[in-house]
Amino acid sequence: MNAPPELKTRQEIIDAYRAHLRATMDADTDALDALLDDGFTLTHLTGDEQPKAAWLEQVRVGEFRWHGVEEKTVMVDADADAGTARLVGRIVTDATLYGTHADWRLQLTMDYARVGGDWIALRSAARAW
């Protein structure tokens, strides 16, 4: 039996999110580049907004390094007909960010759009929880 379309859509978005988490942990900037829209922006805990290219460069050179990630919760609000979704995920990540190594409790709010058959991240905003 096939899953209802809304469950399938929800799972596709969660899969895209988890691929993003894995690629970030692996510092796989090629995978991240494919998962993120060209206009992607990351809003940091500080409120600073960073474009995709600048963030990928920081990952590439090791200024932004995740050593491990533990997913705590994930919620998805999707409009499959419009091809848009918002995912809110809470994680705990063991990371070194700009030279500070710690366990970070992050809530990531990510906006997605369906592009072709894939869900691509348009923006991400991190905050502490």
C-alpha cells in the first residue's frame, strides 16, 4: 500500500533535511551545493545573514565544523501543491564554530521549494533552544 501523498511529501522534505545535516557533518560542500538553492542564506545565532557561497567556503576551510549531530525533533508544514515547505528541526551538535568547540542546541528553521523532483533549501535560520 502506498503512503498518502502528504506523508510522502513530508518524508521527502525530512530526507532532504537529513541529507543537509549529513553533508554538513561530513563537510561535503559538493553535496551541500546541490542541496541548497543558489540564493540560499543562513542566518546565524547572532542574527547575521550569510550567503551560500560564503558559508560553503567556511565549511570548506574548517571554520565551521560539525563533529556529530543528534536529531531531537522535526516538524514539517508543507504545501505540496505550491511546492513550498517549512521545516523546524531541533538538534544537538558537537561542533567547532569559529574556533569555539561545544555542544550546540540549535533549532533550524528551513524553508524549502520543490525544484524539479527535489526539495531544495532556500534559507535556514538557527537559534538556540
